[in-house]
Amino acid sequence: MVTSPIKVAILGTGKIGIDLLFKIQRSESLSCVLVAGRSAASSGLEIAHQQGIPVSDEGIKAILSNIDGIDIVFDATSALAHVRHWAALEKTRVKVIDMTPSKLGKAIVPAVNLSDAGQARHANMISCGGQLSIPIVNAVSEAVEAMEYVEVVSSIASKSAGAATRINLDEYIHTTERGILSFSRARRSKVILILNPADPPVSMQTTISFQLENPPMKEIVHAVRARVEAVKRYVPGYDLIIEPKQIESNRVVVMIKIVGIGDYLPKYAGNLDIINCAAIAVAEKMASAMLG
């Protein structure tokens, strides 16, 4: 019998995994019972241990050994590793939230389809760029009759891009582009990611450009404003810094900036904060369904 709080485990001890731990500790419906990595010398494992959380350096093996006491697993490793992890976890009863751009599982963007998370066994968080841009792209798509092209250009602080992020750059691009097409009527999409080495580090900023015929600007502005408020309910630092603006007859541009909450990660790492906030929203929706 499933009881409250729902027991969760984190697989991966990098920036995303440890920030998730701090967010889980604030949740009323989630309790972290294990953090598993691959290196006993990991600073992430040490931080989790200091927080009083059971830890292991045996990775997926530790998760499987403790599977009877786990309801949800967050996989914060890499896209390639997640393929192997899901092959093992699929045979169990646990729900899985994939933080990698693996393209596996049900793609969830809380501001768009959070209701799907309640029944999902395997949820995929797409990417940080997807979590930032897809709510806006989806909102504009619902306000127009057709959408020829969407371009998403994101700039993030180089210091906020950990090892897994750098390993997954190709997967990030492909998965985000596919997510944009899946959640909109766009015929084509292009995603560009810039790692900005500026010091002091800059917060994540994204420009979204649309190619639209006869864009109904009043409806677009209204839809985007409403969607930004929906995202802010679970990502407080998500802000619209340039409202939809028609700069050519068939081109509309929107700009979003995100500042992190600052749980474990610095506030400039909004790119990591948004995907973690989204994942917590998904886990809490899963928890509600499991307890309901």
C-alpha cells in the first residue's frame, strides 16, 4: 500500500541531482530515501550524506537493491545511461522521471500537460530549453491558424553546464526541436544553445522567433501573458522580458529570462532550476495520483 509521503530516489549526484534533493526536502508529498551515484568521492554524495539521506556509490544497482522501498526514481544522469537504466527499471513497479534528453517516456511540460503526469509510468522532462520555450510555443500555436517555423536561441552561463549537459548537447538540440514540434503546429523548428563564459555568470535568456502569416498580435500577447503566469506558479523566476513583438510582416519575437530559486545551485543557473522545478511538479502530480 502506498502511503504519504511518497518515497523517491535520485540517480545521479551532479548539479541537477543535488538541487533536486533540496527541492524534494521542501515538498510535503515527497521524501528522498536514497541518493545513488557512481563515485564514493563525489561531492554530491557527501552533500546528500550531510543532509541525512542514505547514499550509495553503486548507481542503478543500489536503486534496484532498494526498489521495494521506492515509489519514484529521478534519473539525473545522461541520455545514454538512461536507456540502460530504464531497461532495468521497466521491469519493476516504480515510476520514473527522466531528467535527460533521451526521448524515452511521456514528454511532460507542466504548464501544458501536467494532467498526463498522473497516469504516466515513465515521464521525460525533455530539456531545460524545452521546459522554457515549449509553454510559449504552445500558447502561440493555440492563438494562430498556422505556424511555419520556430527558432529558439538560448544563452546560459558556461558554469551552469555540468558534465552531463556537455555530453548531451546533440541530444539536447534534437530532443528540444522534437518537443517543440510535438507541442505545437510548427512545421519546422531550430534550437541553438550558447554557453556564455561571461564573468560574473549571466542568467539564462531565451529568444523565441516565430514565422507566422498575418499574426493576430492581440491574441498572441494575451496567450503568452497567461502562459507565463502558469509557468511562474511552479518556476517563480520565469519572466517575460520582451512581450510578443511583430518585427517583420511575418515574424514575431518573444524573450524570456529565468533566475533560479537558489536552493543548491546559484541563481544564475536558471536553466537547471526550471527543469528541476518542472520535475518536482510532475513528481507531486504522480504522488497525488498514487495516493488518490
